[in-house]
Amino acid sequence: MNKLTTAALATLFLAACAGPSGTGTVPPSKTAASKHVRVRHVKVNGKLPMDVLGGIPLIHVVLSLFDAPLIGSGAGTQFNAGILGVDAIDSLGDSWQLTGSSTPQVVNLLALQSSSMDLGSGDLPAGTYPSLQFLLDPSTTTVTQNGQTYPVQIVDPNHPWWDPTNSVEAVTIPLNISSSTAESVTASLDFNVFQSANLVNGIVYLTPTVAAGLGDPAIVGTVVNNAGAPVSNATIVATDANGNVANTSVTASDGTFRIHGINPGGYTVSVLNSYTTAAGATVTASGNDAGSAPSTYVVVGPSSQVNTGSLND
């Protein structure tokens, strides 16, 4: 895994600023002149170039970051992620930098389970943006547990097209931001460490999984057995009205859970006593009774926190 130096990062983040407009392009193919050539629009002095944006309405996007817990993590465990920024991807596949830095911001994600971190904000020309990309520096992303630091290995690397060094990890986040008028929106992201990490033989295999939603809805609750004792390590799954899994979490030792990074709307919240994460880790609940696991239905608003109460497992 190549270390991403400040100089290299500065080069790739400014590579798109090739012309007076501050945007860069991939040289067009002589044989495919009609094919769209992707562009990365990069901030200059904190703003996207005004000769691109001038005179058109802007969507102001404010980003915050949460985390879901890491299985088996105890006091002192840290999941340190080297965050490079967030891009919005438009319907043509062009990238628009919302936040970013040439130097990774190393953040302990496990400190963000109940309160969020401000990721910054950015402006987009009015239009439709079907997804975001969370930009990660693998060389500064590590896990520290019981005083030992473990390296991270990305299982299925996905580099952004504008990164000639192939050293930036781009995590695609399905989140639709769309407006034809000037508007300010907030979005909460959840870097789901529970889904993403699997420690095997001294190496953390990482399948980066980031969920996101507009506003800041949250679902909280507690899972207990019939005697009222907490059920730990039970997987919590929030499924939307279309049957899509919006996000997941896992119960703590006291049976509590929190789910962030979801859109406003209705969700079926299900408890699973056995589950395999995206990273391939098998998670088994502890303290549950025999029989089927519970589920419940909740509706969350743009900034509401809904408590499911105690779910008997």
C-alpha cells in the first residue's frame, strides 16, 4: 500500500485545475468525440470557480459524520480513518468537491457513535446528484486495540478516476441530492465500522461501507431477553419501504443500539441473532432467548430521534 504523500495529494487534488475555469478534463478521444468527458470540479481558495457557478442557483450541502460500533472493541480501541474529503457525483459522472484537503484528517471513528463530527460544507450547481464519494487514505487508516496497532488492507479497492496514483480509496454512497432552486440541505454520513472491518491474523480487512441520509434522523432502542437482561452483539437492521437495507448497527453490552445515516421515512427495524457483515465477520448475539427475533416499525422525521423501546429477543 503506497503512502500518499502531501505532495502527491496536492498534485492529484489540483490536477483538475488545468484551465482558467478551475476545472480539469480528461483529453477527449479522437474516435469518440460524442462521448462525455468526465470532469472533477475542485475548490480554489475554499470555493468552486465562480466562472462555472456564477449566475446559477446553488445547493449548499452541510455534512456530518457518525459511526457504528466495532465488534469486540473495548476501552481504548481506536479505528483511525484518514479522511480526505467528500465529492458529489452528478448524473453525468462528474465529480464536485464538497470538502477536501491535501492532508488526511485522521479521525477515531469509534468516538462518533453517539455524537457527530462536522465534515464541512460545499456548494453545488442546482441539479441532480445521485451519489457521494467518501475519499479515504488507506495509508493513514489503522486500528489500535489492546495497545497494538493493526494495518488496514482494503478488500476491493475502488480508486476515483481522477487519481493517477491509485492511492485514494473512493467509497460510493447512494444519496440523492436534487434541487432546481437555491437550497440548503444537511446530510448525515455513517462510516459503518461494524460492517466494514474484520480483524484476521493481525490484519484488518476493510470493506468500506458508508450509509447516508438527508437531515439527521436516528433510531435508538434496547434489546433484552424475557428476563429483562440485555442482549449484546445482536445485529439491528433498518429496512425501508422498498425492501432496501438502509443501515445496520449492533447492540452494545447493555443491549442499546443507535442507527444514523438514514433518510426520513418509515423503517422496519429487525433484530438478527446471527449475521455476516460486508467484511465477512460472523456476528452472534449473546444473552438472547431461543425462538424468533423481534422486529418493529418506526417512522422518523428529518431531524427526529425515534426510540423503539425494549425489544424482547
